Amino acid sequence: MDRCIVCNAQIDKEKAYLSLKYKGKDYLACCPLCKSEFEKEPEKYMKKPKEQKD
Ligand SMILES: [Zn+2]
């Protein structure tokens, strides 16, 4: 099972809204919202999809 790069929801690669290629790796987005979030700040989601430091 793969995960949405933005919201970390489990998604099936086949059912993902979008499969994004970024710097040679594949990332999945589950919905249009996550896609646009990812495109706004790709680096943010590249580094730590799960945890965030305050
Ligand atoms: Zn998502």
C-alpha cells in the first residue's frame, strides 16, 4: 500500500488521483486538494510526510 504524499492517507496506486514524478521518484496524491498542496511546496512534503517540527 502506498501513501498520499500530502495527507498520508493510504491509497492504492491504481486508485490514486495522481501519480507525480519528482526528482526521479514517484509520489501519489489522493485528491485534487493534495495535488495542489504538493505543487505549492513540494520540498516540504518530500522531506517529512509524517512529522513536522514546530
Ligand atoms: Zn491526500
